Amino acid sequence: MSVERALAGGLVLAAYLMLAQGAAAAPHEDRILPVEQYTSDKARTLATTHAGALRELNAGIYHCMPWVEVQKHSIGFFRPKHVTGGDDRHLSLRIYIEQDPSPEFARLRVEDRASAMFSRYVGPLLRRMTKDPAVAADPAVDGFNLILEWMKQAQRASGDRPVHETIAIFIEKADARDYLAGAVPITEMAAKTRVLGFDGETALGPIRLAVWDDNFVKTYKVANYVLDPGVSC
């Protein structure tokens, strides 16, 4: 079975908590890191300058991707921990991806699960993160960081304490620009991207991925989910 089919088998059909009310509720503002919690003038300036873009990013994911969750203070301009010296700031986004249990997905190697999640989510999320052209054009934005998190299905199946798998993706600004402009495919961008894996709290170090173009986020529709009037995805 292909990695694509295994991931499709683990798809959540359950944005069920939202189906009864559609998209009527507003996204939580606390998903965005408050300006006063930044630790440098550069970061505070970025957060203030691009406050509208951060709110639009939060709202867009809330309305258009109801099967994922953005947790508190998971959107902002963070400094990558692996970068030493200076005050590099990446526009950062962390999401938790809900999935139904899939034996096929659970049997994949960790590198293949990470490749599947990267293929499915990084391109669409990066486009949402740069929807406001002022963000990508700002010389103070040094890159982009996406953190994708999902339940480790082996633990879910066994009934043990839930453990999450996570990949932290660090994309240099020039590589993101070339990909978004259509100058390079996602495979080339991924080859230049730093990806760190985590099994629960255990760091797995850098992971090499084999990615592909995946149009799932663009084409998938949650059954019976109704957007608010005026909202377009």
C-alpha cells in the first residue's frame, strides 16, 4: 500500500465538534502570541506590523481546516532554537492534526509518516502564512517554521498513555520564495529544509524526507460542514 493511501486511511472525518454549529464561532484570539510576551524589539515590531496577517492566518485555518487545531500561542514570530547568535525570527505556526486510527499508517516507518504529513500540509500552510505579501517581503522575517503534530497511533491502539509524533520544519526565506513562485517543486524545497522529528518528548534528530505534491487540503471537504457567510476558502 502506498504512503498516500495509508495516510488517506487515517483521515479524520471528524471535525464533529463543529458540524452542528458550522463555522459560527469565531477563532480564539489566544492562538496568537501576545506582543508583550516577545523578548526583543525586532519580534515586537514584527508582531505589531503584521498583526492583521496573523489574525487572518488564524481565522483561515479555523474556518477552512476544521480537522486541525491551533493551540494557545502557536502563531507568531519565534526564534528557532537551533540558530545561535543574532535574533533570527521565523513566522511560526504549530498545528495538531486529528486522524482516525489507521493500521496502515501506523505500520509506516517514522520517516514515511513524516513525509506524508509534510506533503499534505506544508505547501498549503506556507501559502496561508504568506497570503499577505507584506509578510514575505519584510526583510526582518528570516524564514518560516511549521510544527506538525499528530497522535502516535501505536499507543492509541494499545491503550497506553497517548504519545504525539511531531516534526519541526524550518524553511529558509529564499527557498520558500522560490517554491511559492513556482520556480522549484516541493521536492527541491524539502531537500533544502531542516526537519527535526520527535517521538513524544524524545528528539529523533534530523529526518530525511521523500515528499510529493498532495492536493488533499485543497480538495477535501468535511461532510455537512457549512462556512460562515462571506468566508471563502
